[in-house]
Amino acid sequence: MNPALVVIGLFLALSFALGLLARRGRTMNLEQWTVGGRGFGALFVFLLMAGEIYTTFTFLGGSGWAYGRGAPAFYILCYGAIAYSISYFLLPVIWRYATTHQLHSQADFFVRKYGSPALGVMVSLVGVAALIPYLVLQLKGLGIIVSETSYGALSVPAAVWISVTALVVYVIISGVHGSAWTAVVKDIMILAVAVALGLYLPWRYYGGMGPMFDAIEQAKPGFLTLPAKGMSVSWFVSTVLLTSLGFYMWPHAFASTYTAKSEDVFRKNAAVMPLYQLVLLFVFLTGFAAILQVPGLVGAQADLSLLKVTKLAFPPLVVGLIGAAGLLTALVPGSMILMSACTIVAKNVCQPLLPGSSEHTIHRLARAMVPVVALVAVYFTLHGGEAIVPLLLLGYNFVTQLFPSLLLSLPERPLATSAGVMAGIATGVATVSWTSLTGTTFAKLFPSWPSVITDLNIGIVAMIANIVVLLVVSALTRKRS
Amino acid sequence: MRRVPLHRWLATLPGLLILLGVPFANRVHALVLGMPFLLAWIVGCVLLTSLVMAIVGRLDDRHAAAERRRDRERTS
């Protein structure tokens, strides 16, 4: 066994130990398992949210896109900032309502607001549909990390199986308390690793950031700006807009706001989180540094760039530490995602269908779902060729469809009806599914239109269709009632 | 419903600078601190978001305190 794998194994053991410690002395009912008993202060909620947001997507996907696409990767730095300024106003309202009514999940919120259990099932299914690609990308990342740091000893499928086993064990023993504690370790490591790599690699290979970007501009002119066609300015702006609206629509992100002790938590976080976002800058720098050092990674292979350049620059022991940071960035969010997906299926899809089942039964069902959902994700991980970033964009296109309905639910009397909301969400989700299954884009539908319009993110159409149907059906059903 | 206090509109500034500014900032030169101009613009907007949200938070606190005082005066 090489030193890199030993280091990674040690960190995995450490995260298990933290999960077990965090659980000691607490009885685990469904509320403890998922919302941590609603007692977390600003720092903990901040860490939990950061734990979900800074994932493998950031670490391998962010560097992979900087390496493979260049400037379009910058969108990842933008949408968070906008989402945080929205969160200042949005999250306290959600939190107040959820706390008053003792809600557990995102679906509970919609059920309560619109008075429709069927809507809850629908919102849950949309959430799970979006969580699967998100979980798949964490497993993909874990697989890449474990197989790369084994220096060829483990194939990617073997690495994926090992990772998923670790993830399932971790979720079953710890629940949300484990996530929060491991998040502390993970955040310190990812910060240190990302900043160190982002500062060191450009200096080591090019003598600094300026010379590095000059060299890239020389070798690949236009790589550092948005292209005139394709991932152009239109694509960029529409994607940033969509993803920033979808940011808190993820069921796990939405429900993690419930763990806060008071609404002040969100106001503080709105000012602090954007700074934390800057970790991404260093991740980008790592990806850019890799371009001329480990050339030739095409398509989804670009996700390997961070680890490849790391292996070129450092001895195995250091590679192990970096791999361990990567492991935690997949394990913490992976566990949150897996737990959310299972809780949602048990509590918000099965319970309404099995009236009269006890909380205890539902809790057991949620736990039993963990390996099942994990296996579904393994299947897609091993059978899909997508890179990390497009997987997340797909998930975003799904969850963003919930935003109009959420917004209209916020006034004391919702501005839409449950029938309208369901029709709108169904339309949006159907449009997203259709365009992603058939690979439809504006450019294919209307090849003669100017690229300012054809480059728009296709999620915009789904969103507009959603809003139109929502408003029309709401107007019709309101009159009748 | 109470009117939105003016200072809260400040929170939209960084978002507008990103969404409306990127089309004009889409250039490599001049490098700012070694970063391509587009990247530097975005990093600047992110820093500004943090600053602006801290200011809005502070102004909101002050606004709430002033409103409490006014309510108390009205009742007394």
C-alpha cells in the first residue's frame, strides 16, 4: 500500500470516529437525525451549509472546468454571491414559518403553505430527481480521488464501490451531527489545501499568476474570456441567474436552514459566506496551472486535472493529504445528500401513501433506504460519461423549477393555488427532462436566430413555461373556488 | 405592508454588477494583480457582496432600533 492511500484511510477512520462521538449521549429520533434538534448557532449552520456547498463539485469540478473550458468556469464563483444576497431576505422568512410549524423537510413547507399533501409528494420527487445527479457527482469524485491516489492499484469501479460503502456506513452511524463535526475538519483542510495549491502551483511552474495567465493566453488565445458563441455572455448570465435562484431550492440546503437557532444566523452568514466563496478562486488557479503541465485531458477527463498536477508536483505523502481533503469534500456533502434523499422518500413520499404508520417505522424505513439509494447512484456513476459540472447543472435545472412556487407562497395568503403550482412545476420539470434527454438546445431548434438568444441556458425556457402555466392555472382555479 | 426601507435596495448592487457588468468586463487585459480582467471583475463583485451585506445588516439593525423607539413614543 502506498503512503497516499494510508493517509486517506486514516482520515476516513477519523471521520467515522467523529460521527460516533457526535452521536454519543443523544437519542436518535427522526428530528435528531435530520435537523439536529434545531439548536445550531451561526457557526455550526455556517459549517453545515458550507459543508453542503463546497463539495467535490468545487474541488474537482471547478478545477476541471477551469482546465477544460476556461472562463465559463467563472460562473461558479458568481451564483453563490447572488444567492447569498437573496438569502438575507429569503431564509429568515422560511425559517420563521418552519419553526412555528415544526417542519422537517422542504416538502412539509409546500404542503403546509398550499394545503396539499399531493404537492408535497411532487416536490419531494423533484428534489430526489435532482439529488441523484448530485450524489452521482460526489461518487464520481470519490472514485477519481481514490483511484488516482492509489497510483493505479485500484480501478475506478473498485474505487467507487469502496467509496460508496464508506459513505453508507458513515451516514448510518452519524446523521446530521456527524456531518457537522466532520465539516469542521473538512473545511479547515479544504481551505488550507486549495489556497496552498492555488498559490504554489502558478509560482512553481510559471513564476507567478501574471506570467501563468500570459502563457495560457499565448498558447490558447481567447481561453480566458467568454467565447462569442456557445458558452458566451448570454449563456453565462442566464446560467448565473438560474443557478442563483436554485441555490436554496435543493431539499437538503432548504432543510438545513431549519437547524438554525435564530434568524440572525442567516443575516450574519450572508456577509461571511461570500468571502468563503473565494476558495473557488484558488481552485481555478490550480486548474489553470494544470493546463500546460498535464495537457491532453479531454471531456470528462478534465476532472482529473487537479490530482494529476498534484501528483506531478508532490511526493505521495502530500498527495495523500490532498486526496484526504478531497475525500472529505465528497463524504460530508455526500452524506447530507444521501440522508436527505432517504428521509424525503420515507417521510414525504411513503408516509402520505401509508397512512397510520408510526414515526418509528418511518425512521427505520429512512435508514433502510440508505443502501438502496446509494446503489442507484452507483449504477449511474458507473454507466454515465458526464463530467462533474454538467451533472450539477442538470440537478440545478430541476430544483430551480421550485423557485416560482416558493416565492408566491411567501405572503401570508399564497398568491397561487395548489393546482396552479403543481401544473407549473410539472411543466417546468417535463421541459427540463425533455431537453436533457434529447439534447435539445436553442441553437438546434432555431439555428438561424442570433447567438445572443440561442446561447441562453435552456433552463430559462422551462422556467418561463413553468411561470406561465402556474399563473394561468392559478387564475382559473381561484375563480372556481 | 410596510414599505421596503431604501437601504435594502443596496443589496441588489453586487448582483447587478455581475449580471449587467460581465458583458462589458469580458476581456483579458489589463491583468489586475495577475488575474485576467474578467476574473478580477468577478472576484471584486464577490468581495463587494460581503461588504454590502454587512452594511445592509448594520443599517437594518439601526432601522429596527429606530422603529422600536418610535413605537414606544407613540404608545407613551
